[in-house]
Amino acid sequence: MANILVLFHSITGVTYRLAEAIGDGVNNVDGCTANLRRVPDIPGWEEIYGGKDMAETRAAFEHIPAAEVDELSSHDGIAVGTPLNYGNQSSALRFFFDRAGKFWMDGSLTGKPGTVFCGGGSGNGREAAMLTVWHLFASFGLTIMPLGTRAKPVTPKDEVFGSGNFGAAAIGGGPGDRPSEAELAAARIQGEAFAELTLKLTT
């Protein structure tokens, strides 16, 4: 068995829906279980959206348990989702990993597989944001798995689509329901591939 932590920070709900799809992909692989956990907010997060009331969108994922730092070491693989904040990961996600210094000191995350996904409004800078998470992975010694070209079969040529080679992504400000069905399909593909890799590295 392989237990995979699907760790996400979300405000509008877009990254949360991608996390659900990643988890569905993980659970589609025999012997793998996805555990969704939300990264706790930090003071001042409301100012990101100019004080706009986000209670309705956040209600969709308030039932997901808040993540504990020790869960990073108790899982076999770590899938991380971040909203896009000015071409960067969210400050809440970074603060969460800043509190994991003991794992950097003892090297207990070294070799664990890690993958990243991202939700953003305009989508500008999403690959840069995912790279900032890769930097964290490298610092902790994780084995990085990109989405690569796996999502080509579900990539539309006639609609807005956020996913790319680095990882599944959604352009929250695009037309229609976001994430789109194609973006969610890419996330499920990434989840399945990540589960298969995690099984190989843990057996």
C-alpha cells in the first residue's frame, strides 16, 4: 500500500477542485490511497482579494482536515497544490513548509516522490509558481515528477486550458466552469501517474 498526501492551499476553490481530481487519479490505482489536506491560512490572507468575502467559495472545502506538518513524513508521496500568487506559490504554503525544517535537518523526506499542481485566475505565471514548489522539493530531497506529456490526449485545441508539462493547472478566470473538464482530466492523469511512481519507489 502507498499513502499519498494531497496537500493544497485554496481560496477560491479552484485549487481544491484540482486536488480532488488528483486524489481521484491516485485512488484509481490499486494499492494507493489519497489523503486530502488543506494548508491552513495565515493572517492577512483576505487582503489578497481586496477584502472580498470568500466565505461561499471556501465553504466547499472547509470539511477537509487541516494539514499537520508531521504528515509530510508519514506519507509515501506528496502532491502539492498552490494558488497562483503573482507568479509564486502562496505565502500560506511557503509558511507551511518553512515549519518543516526538522525534516530538512534529518533528511527524512529525501527520496519521497513529489508532484505539483496549480490554480490561477489569469494563469499568467503558473509555471513559475510551480517551479517555486519544485525548489522546495529539491531542498528537501524529494524526487520530482512533472505531468510531462501525459495529458496530450485530453488537451483541447479550441478552448482555454491551463495544464502544461510542469503539472496540472486551471485558469480560474477562463470561460465556463473552472476548472474545465479537460483541466480536471489532466489532474486525474497526473494523480494516476504519481500513484504508480510512488508504488514503484515504495516497494
